[in-house]
Amino acid sequence: MTTDLLIFFGLAAVAIWTAVCTLLSRNAVYSALFLVLNFLTVAVFFLLLQAAFIALVQVTVYAGAIMVLFLFVIMLLGAERVETQPSLPWQAPVAAGLTVVLFGLMALAFALSPASPGAGPSPSDAFGSPAAVGEVLFRDYLLPFEVTSILLLVAMVGAIVLTRRPRPKETP
Amino acid sequence: MNVPTGYIVGLSAVLFALGVLGVLVRRNAIVMFMSVELMLNAANLALIAFARQRAELSGQVFVFFIIGVAAAEVAVGLALIVAIFKTKHSIDVDQVSGLRG
């Protein structure tokens, strides 16, 4: 139990530190790299919470594909450090206050919620393995899975349409 | 890892609040977008924790769908940012006021 708590608090410190660095870095490339670290830390959490398949998906899709896309766009635009002076000087303090209020509300909701029903049934060793997740995915959630594939296709078409060059006027 | 689910949900809440702070404070559109990803990831962490507590695989399948939808969202969002940069030569969200009446 003590070792588990030590692992938890160490990983949590890394996750929160990388998240804060993501927000504070002046250079967007550093932000993206800190975010990759954050995603990897969360993937370790997934592994420790018996979600091996989701941890692998997190590493390949999030930390791999999505962050490569981010870095690619940052470097394509050369938009590492385009932060101008804030036009609203009171924006940052108000935002920080609102965030503290939001966090307080979440803590309140957590404190007021009924006590959790104990540890519940202890999951077996196969819980979260690719075979188990795949069985649930393709048996109970087949339609959402297919809808997700259509969504990805639509997103791909949308990205291409949004970024293509305007076609020159066709001469008759 | 034998840690109470409450601790993990608390960490998820902290990460979510940090994501909200990033969206509200930063004005670089790409960094704001990364903060949105941070929030999605915090929600995933809470879902995985609950899935473990209930020994119910549906939570993990939901996280799988969230990751898929996030991939689609990132593709479209970054395409929008590239399109905005082409016309405005800036991705500062204060400059994108074309819809102001």
C-alpha cells in the first residue's frame, strides 16, 4: 500500500508539473514536448489501472500521432512564439480566479457525493487486455465503432477541404 | 496499483482545472488547443479509474472512443488554424475577430 502511494504521488507530481510547464512555456514547441511527457505519464497510470490496451492506444495515437501533428503544424507555421501583449490586462487574474472557483466546485461535488460502495468486485488479471476490450467493443459497441470510422473519414475530408489552395478561375 | 479511486479522480480534477486555465489564459491558438487535449486526457483518466473500481470494461471502451474522436477533432482544428494563419498571418486569438458585429 505504501509503495503504491509513493508511486502514485511521484507520477502525479510528474503529471501536474508537465501540465503546468505546458501552460507556462513561452515557446509552443516546448509546450508540445511537455504535453507528450504528460500523455506518457497518464499512459503509465492507465497501465497501473489495468488498462493495458488503452495505455498502448494512448501512446500510439495521443503521444504519437496527435502530437506529431501538433509539432508539424507549429513548425510549418513558424508559430513558436507569437504571443503579443494582452489586450485585456485583467484577463489572466480573472481566469485564475474562475479556475479556482471551478476546482472548488469539483471538490465540493466530490465531498458531497455519497460514499463509494467500497472496492467492488476485484477485476481479474485479463481485465483490460486487448482480447477483453475487443470483445466488448465488437459485441456491445459495434455501431458506435462504425460511426467513429465515418467520423474519422469526415474529419479527413474536412481537413483536406479546409487547407487546400483556392482553385484558380477556370477560363472558358 | 492499490490506490483509492478518489485520489485518481482528484488528480484528474487537477489536470482538468489546469487545462481550463490554459484555455482561458493563453492566446496562442495552438497552445489553447493543447490545453483542450489536456482536459480530454483528464476525463479519460477519471473514466479509467471508475472502470477499474467497477470492474466494468465499458469505461475503457468509452476512453477508446474519446481518443478516436479527439484524433478527428485535432485534424479539423489544426486545419482551421492553418487556414486562419494563411489569411491573418497570426494565430493570436485576439486577432481573429472577423465575426465581430
